[in-house]
Amino acid sequence: MPGTAARAVLYLHGGSYISPISAWHWRFIGRLAAAGHRVEVPLYGLAPDYSHRDAPALLASVYRRLLEDYEPQDVAFMGDSAGGGLALAFSQRLAQYSLPQPRRLILLSPWVDVAMENPELAAVEAVDPWLSRAGLRVAARAWASGDPLGDPRISPVNGIISGLPPTDVFVGTHDLPYPDVLRLESLMRSAGIPVSLHVADGAVHVYPLLPVPEGRAARKKILELLQS
């Protein structure tokens, strides 16, 4: 029944804004639920049929329903990859919907700058076995649907940082978003946001979802954060 779990998570899946939620996501979400958390998983519309302009209203509706059963301090926003970027962008816009910030943000390899013009990306791209800027930019343009890729609604590293809740970010050093995640951490620290960066040396994109030692350690830490 709604509200029987002590705390809730609003989880946004990754997939470059073009791919649907996967079995890996459901396994991870299942672990969160098995630990006693209510997990809401909005299946936001994907590009090219939908764009970034369509997602916030859906997310606001889901969050409002959660707040019928929970106080804001009992809700965490979480997302991986594109979902992490979307979770951050939505948090930056909560005031527009007269909604409070959640207790915590937990971002897993968040895609916070879809323009991907950071010169430090090249060195990480060379060791990332999964991601390439060329393919991701095609997805980014589809999600932007004519808006500039640097628009903070799409690339939240360019958005308003002040006022965000305490944030934990998980990223690997062989993970293409790594340099932009470092930028985000620096901006958050400068804005006085409590932020903890969890870096796994040699780990790949969204490693907390993977059946590897680094992933298991990250999942344990995430469950601890949700309970704290």
C-alpha cells in the first residue's frame, strides 16, 4: 500500500533519452524496493517522439502523488546517465511547479552536459569502452528538439545550482561524463551545496548497476545513503 515504506525514491532511468528502461535498471530498482523503499519509476517519453519539454510535467505529477504519502525529507531523487541529468534538471525547476526539494539527490554517471564540448572529454573517451560523443550528440539533438544543447533544461550543469539538496554522485574514471561530473561537483561546492563525489578508479559508465565488485560496493553505499 502507498506510504507503508518509510521512504521513497523517484528513479529516472538512463538510455541517452532514446532507449527504454532495461533489465539492468529493473534489477537495481528491485534491490531498492527489496531494501524497503517505495520506488516510483516514471517512464518519460523518449526522443524523437518526445523531447525535454515533455518530461517535467510528468515528473511533477509523479512527485506530487508521492508527496500525498510522504514528507519531502522522506523522498530522494535518483537517476543514472541521462536519467541522472534529468533528475538534476527537474530539481532545478521544482520552484516553477511550487514543489519542495527532496531530501537528497543521488546521481549515477549523470549526463549533465549533452553538448560535450569539455576538452577533457577526449582523454576519457579513449578509455571508455561503451560511449562515444558522436553517437551521443545525435541522441542529444533529438532530445533538444531544436533548442541549444547548452540550454540548462537539457544540460543542467549550466543551470541554477543554489538551493539544491545534498547530493551524492557516483562515477568511474573510464566513464565519459567524468570530466563534466567534476565540473558539477566544483560548481556545487562553490554554491555551498553539500556534495559527495564517489569515484571508482577504472570503472565504466553506470557501474553501480553492474555485477562487479565496484558495483556491489556502490549499491551498498547507496542503500546506506537512503537510510541515513
